[in-house]
Amino acid sequence: MKEGLKKLLLDTLAEYQSLGIAEQIDYKKFYLYSLITHSTAIEGSTVTEIENQLLFDEGITAKGRSLQEQMMNLDLKAAYEQSMRWAHQHMDFSVQMLKNLSALVMKNTGASYNTAQGSFDASKGDLRLVGVTAGIGGRSYMNYLKVPAKLEEFCKQLNQRRGELSNLDDIVAKYLMSFDAHYQLVTIHPWVDGNGRMSRLVMNHLQYEFGLVPVKIVKEDKAEYIQALVDSREQDSLEPFREFMMEEHIRNISKEIVAYKKSQEDDPIKPFSDPIKQFSDPIKERIYQAVLQDGTLNYAEYAAIVGTSEATVKRRLGELKKEGAIIRVGSNKTGHWEINKEK
């Protein structure tokens, strides 16, 4: 993990805390609603944050949304509320605890299955008794016979790590532990459905327990999120997923900061103080500034300057180009980057 990325996370969180954003009236409630909305959106729900607010607070259902996706959101809300209670009690993880949370996640959308190995009910949190794959033609997940023992081992290791970190003031280590738990649980894939929602919930559970700002994976970044999971699996390394999660959190918290600052301005149309350009994503802004200084560098050189990976630099340069902030002059091999002064 790049030290520059760790420092950027800590600096971003420090600014977030200093502004008192989390102390706004109803902020925590609406942040939770946002976590739920984006988590279900990754699984195909089209319910918006505003629609969920009306559904959760007023019981008003959204027109044009299926009962299935609205129940998915209500179920996940109930699971988060139970998870948060247990997090505040510092309850140890157990297989039964995870099954209980899964039962809440799948309460109204889970089905029962009859197989040669026996019957199981997803709506009751039962572990799967069948093999599952990652999409059509995708890689097969762990054999279902190994799941119970692996889940026991997962809980044991997680409880040990929680104990080790509980008295330490190491924000980065706590975030990394929660990212690892997410990756490990989705890799075990204990249930026939709801594994993604459960893995994100467990990650957020740990973050709530440690008093951290919970990480939200927004639906717009779904493809990058899934690719990070695939990259970690194929490379047999936690680093690609850890890096994505760190960057995602920095990006989303930075957007919160920008939005909050705009809301506090006396003049809502006051321009940014940066005479060049300013972005809500600090990693993108650093890369932009690096290009401004020298557009001839390669991915590795930009990565060294910014303090992130070459893959991240490549993605952000592509985004900057797509947004029209920079242009490529010449070929990919021998050309260079320039700031688009007409933008």
C-alpha cells in the first residue's frame, strides 16, 4: 500500500472531521440511507436515495419500482440497524450471527431450495448446499462442503484482529482490516444470494464499531469495484482491492467536503479559488497538477509523484481525457499529455 495514499486518506478524513459534517442534523441517518441505496443498486435495484427516504420514513412506495427491489432495500435497512446495534455492543462475530444478519438481508427476497444435498432457505440465512459461480461462465466459488469450516475460521480470525486493533489509534489499519473482511467473506461466498450486500454490511459493521466514517461504494463505480475484486483474486493479493477501497473512500468523502463547503458559501456562484482547476477527487487533482508540471512522464513516474499505483494513474488520466481537462498529443507510445486550455 502506497504511503502517499494512506496520508491522503488521513488528511481527507481530518478535514471532514474538522468541518463537523457528521454533526449535521439527520446526517448519519441520510448517510445510512445512502449506503443502503448504493449497496442495493450494485445488485440491480433502481430505487433512488430520495425514494428510499420516503419509503423508510413515510412508508411511501415509489411508482415504477418493483416490489422486489423495494423489499430488498427495506430488508437491508433492517439488517444494518441490527448490525449497528451489535457493533455498538462490540459483539463477537460468529457463524450464527452472520446467518442471522443474512436472514434479515434476504427476509423478503430469499427463496428456498431443494437439492440432492438437502433443503435450505436463503430467507432464513441458511448456508448454501450447492455450487455457485461468478456469473455465466465465471469462476466457481468455494465448494459448499468447505463453507462452514471456512466461515468459522473467518470469524475466529476476525475476532482476534478486532481485539488487537481495539486499543490502537491506527485508523488506516482498521480500515484495511474492514476491507480485508469484505474481500474474504465474498470469496467464501457462504450464501446462494446476498453475498455482496452481506460483505459490504460486515465491512461497514467493523467501521461503525471502530468509530470510522463508513465506506460507501457508489453505483457509478460498480465496474471498477468488481474489477478490483477480480484483480485481487487473480493476483492472489489483497492490494488491488485495498487500493480501490481506499481511493473510493477518499473520492466520496472529498465530494462530501466540496458539497458542504459550497453549502456554506454566502455567494453560491462564487468561483473556486484555484485559478487553474479543482476537482472533488484529490487523486485526480494531483495527477492533473503533475501533468501541468510535466506532461511527458510515464505511468510509473506519475504514480511515484502522486503516491498511488500505475493502474490508478492510467484510470485517472483516462477520466481527465474524457472530461476534456487534458488532451493526448501524439501516439500512446511516443506522445505526451497537455492541459486543455480551451476547456
